Amino acid sequence: MRHSKSGGCMSQHYVKVYHAQSSCLVRVQLGWDRPLQGFYMVVEKDGEEGLDEFDEGIVYSNLDDVGHPSDLAHFKAIASKLSIQIPDVMWRAAYLDSQHNTIDNRVFYNLDGDLVSPF
């Protein structure tokens, strides 16, 4: 299964990548937030191994920013700053979600942009 229902009000696109600055795998979640009419992105460490009591595992969250961008340029700049490669197909899918005001869609990708089973 590559797609699943989230039961929420956002589209959700996921990829796991190695993040050199954190020395671990991170999970990137990117999508369209229909109620807020903007994009969001969260980068968090995958799993709890190596986390101490003060490390919540969040590498980046748009909740620390002001507002929800109506285009993806802001998040592309954040991904570049973090040296995280997000497959082009994932950016395109999030953009299309905004155009169709999509919700309740979860899609998982590998680094090549192929659809994979949920992780």
C-alpha cells in the first residue's frame, strides 16, 4: 500500500533521508493544509535512538515560522539549507494538492521518488 487515508485535513507526503548534520535518518513530511490554505513541512529524526531527554527530535518545523506559505519556495530554501534532498515528484505532488485543495491523502516515497509502503 502506497497511499492511505490520514483522517485529517491536510495532504501528507513523506520521505526518509539521511541528514548529515544530525548524523541520522530523518523523516520529511510535506503537504498542503486545507484549512489554513498554505503549505507545511516538518523534518524530524526517525526513531528515538540517540535522543536525550532534551532532544525532541525536531530538526525543522514550519510551526516555528510565521504563517503558512502559499508557495513552496520557502520550504525548498529550508531543505537546501538543511542539505536535504527531497524528490521532485514530492514537491510536484504537494503543489498539485494545493491546486485541488486535497486532504486525507498520505503518500510515501523513496529517494528516487518512487512510491513505497508506509513507514
